[in-house]
Amino acid sequence: MSDEKKIKSELETENGHNQNVLNKDKDKDKTKSQVAKKSIFKKTSKKNSGSDSDASTSSGDFNNKIALLEKELLEKEAKTKNLFDSLQRTMAEFDNYRKRTEKEKLIIYNNALGDAILKILPVLDNLERAISSISDKESSYYKGIEMIIKQFLSIFSDLGVEQIIINSGDDFNHELHCAVAHIEDKNFGENKIVDELEKGYKFKDKVIRYSKVRVAN
């Protein structure tokens, strides 16, 4: 029995020793685990802090880029507005120039045409004098001259030329008539036209030759 107790005591002592070793190993493992957790936490915190800093920096750069783009947009809008205003002014000036040149060309054309017609009128006058001297209105000479006169008048009408119509007894109008003689006649009132000595013509409401008339009283 003594030997059994001794053996049992030795076994218990050895078990206790082994248990202490196991406990120490557990404590070491626990300590290592805690140290590892603290290290991981520090790294994570540092990483998160870096991420926050990077995010803040990125946000600042983005805002700066937005501000720069907005500034460039405003500059482009101002430049575009100036160019558009300049274009409008140029178009208005060109339109005024076009209208002015068209008007000037029309005036030059009308003046040139009026001068040309004025040069032709004496020919028409001679034809009318010639036909008035022919007593036989059935003759070929009379009919031929009459046809030429009608052709002249038709062309004048197409060009906008018209004769100034005058009747005996009409009032004298210095804007249409030219008095080449004055007579005293009780049959007419003051400044009344007696007769026409040379026909007058207008071209587009402009007198190109005044009617030459005799005026009474």
C-alpha cells in the first residue's frame, strides 16, 4: 500500500506539473493573441485614417476641378456672346449695305434709262410732225408712220414712260409744265393753259421732259 500511495502521489505530482505547463502555454497563447489583435487594430486604424485622409484629398481635388471647369465655362459663354453680338452687327451692317447698294443701282439704272429715253423723244416728235402733215390717212405712208408711233408708245409704256396729258384750259403746274409764251385771252382765266407746243413725258413719276405750253393771262 505504501508503494501504491507513493506511485499515486508521484502521478498526481506529475499531472499537476503537466497542468501547470499547459496553463502557462495557454497564457502565452492568450498573450500572443491579444498582442496580435492590438497590432491588427493599430494597422486597421492607421489604414482607415489614411483612407479618410485620401478621401478628403480626393474630394478637395474634385471640387477644385469643378470650380476650374465652371470658370472655363463662364469664359467660353462670354466669348461666345461677344462673337454672336459681333456676328449680328456684321449681318445688320451687310444688310444695310445690300439695301443701300440695291437702291443706288436702281437710281443709276433709272437715271440712265431716263437719259436714253430723253434722247429718243425727238425722233418720236418728228414722226408725229410727219404724220400730221399727211392728209390722206388711208395712204401707206400714213399707216406706216402710225404703226411706228404706236410701237414707240407701246415700248415706252412697258418701260414705265407715260405722256403728260394736257387739255386746253387746264391750270398751269410748274412741276409738269414749262411756259414758253404768255398771251392775253378773255376766253381763259388766269394762268390757264391755252395749248401745248411740245409734249412732256414722265418716267416712273419723274418728269424727264416738261410740257411746253402757252399760258393765258
